[in-house]
Amino acid sequence: SPPFFCYNIFNMPKKTFTIRKYKPGDEKKLINVFNEVFIENSGSHHQIMDKKIWDWKFANSPFGFKILVAINNKKEIVGQLAIQKNRFKYRNRYSNFYSIVDLCLKKEYRNHNFVQRCYERFLSKMNNVIIGFPSAVWAHSYPTIDPKIKVYHVPIFGKKFDKKSQKQYQDISGEISVERIRRISQAKNDLDKLWQKKKAEITIGCVRNARYLNWRFLKNPAPLNLYLIKQGNNPIGYFVLEPKKTITLVKDILILNDQLKEGLEALTKVNKGLSKSEIRIMTTDPALQKGLLKEGYTEYDREKINQNGYFVSHNPEKTELNEYYLTWADSDWDLYH
């Protein structure tokens, strides 16, 4: 979640704190701090944290988590920097992948370099750190801490539909079928088989097998819609949807490169059934971007979307943006009107 640090910190009284690692039971106080920080702005649309969400996001994360906790001189918890772990394909090897998902600090403590102190104590010793932000301001604060960190702008693609334009998608090319997966047992073998094929097309990215998808989307306290695409008996892709009032957000998508046309037609047909007038996808994958443009999607201009997505990354080797496979699944924030 992006930090809401838009305050005049220079006029605030100085309040100090120390930083330590998470201890079991801290979540009772962390949940209260989280909600105080993220709901303090009037009109905030951020999801309220509770124990069920906390357990899913951290305690039940497949590969574990790490949290650094800010403690004031009264031994009270006043903030956190939380990190989820996952498996990460990095060129021809696999390693751990670290994603900062919830960074928050009570506003009266925000003049003591919390992020830099956390970085120096923990993050600087880690490789494969990805941090998502909805604005350039906070994304670009990290290179001031460590010049090796790179900032990437993640484009969002969209396509609008009316009744006339959706009629052409009554049928899908070839022997293509789409099935909504409500329990991972329905599609575990197919999803793992798909990953084995797709991983050769991905240079750098989070492992997207059945275990990951089950936790990330189906076990989510607010489950999202997971759809498997097949050509005959062979899985060729999947997508995860979060319907909003008039917009369908594609939270994650993975389609074999030679089946992009069929996969995106399947996405449009499902969206037609949801009666949404627009689809939005965040992706860095060049093959998928090319496929989207061929299907009539356009990249949003800076003025036409509320905010732009940014990631910062610290990796052991020099990398380029188009080597990452990133979608909304690799963060926990949304960008839409």
C-alpha cells in the first residue's frame, strides 16, 4: 500500500522511536496503527485492515513475511515496514523475492527517516526488492537512499466498449474455452503446466503457479475472479478480474505469447458478461503490451488516469524494464478513477 506522507513534518514536535523486528502478537497493535494511518485522510478508499486480512496477507503467505516495527519511548507501536516473501525467477535461476506491501507511520513520528533507517538495517542486505508506489515522488525517494536502486514507470492500458463493439466477441477463435476457477483443485495441474510453459518467456518475474494464485486471489478475504483459458485440453493462459462499478481491473494476467489474440478475445468475452464498459491492465511485459495494442487497447496518458504506477527495484545485476513481468498482482494498490 502506498504511504500517505503528505504532511508538513517540519512544524511537528519531535518524537523519537526505535526499530525492531516483529514479534508474535504485535499484529494486535499494528492493525490499529495501520487503520489510523491509512484512514486518517478524509475520503480515503483504502481497505480497512482486520485480523482476517492480516493473517491472510502475512501469517498465511506461502513463503513467509518480515516486518520492522517502530516503537516509541512508551513502548507503543507507532509504525511498520512490512515485507512479503515469494519465489522469483531471475534469468536462469530462482531466488527469494521481497515486496514491500504496507509501510505506515503515525504522522507525529515522520521526521526521523523511518524508511532510510529500515533500509540501512534490513533492505540494503537483500537482493530482489520490489516496492510499488502510485507516485513518482515516493518512488524517487529510494534512489536518494541507495543509488543502485532503479525506478520504473509501469504503464496502464485500457479499452472502452459499447454494445456494438462487444457483439463481435460472441464467439472465441478456435477451440478456446474459459472456465472460472473457484477452488484451486479444479485447475492445479493446468496452472502448474501453464507456468512450466510460460516461464521460458519470462526473464524476471514472480512465480505464478497454482500455489501462488490460490493464496494471492482465491484465499484472499475478498476473493477475486480467476479464469483459466484452454485451447482444447491445453492451458494457454489465465486472468484475474476485479469488477468495479463500470470498469474491470485485470489484477493479473498470463497468456502464452503465441496465443495472445485468443486469450485477449476470451478476456473481452468475459468482460461482456460482466457488463463493464472498460478494461484496464497494468503490465510491463512487451509481448503482452504489443498484443494489447493490436486488440485496440491504448496506454493512458498521464492526464487521463488519476495517478501513474511506479516500481523501484534493487537487483544484483543491471536490468532493464522490459525484462520484468509485473502486473497489479505484484503490488497491493490500484489506480483507477
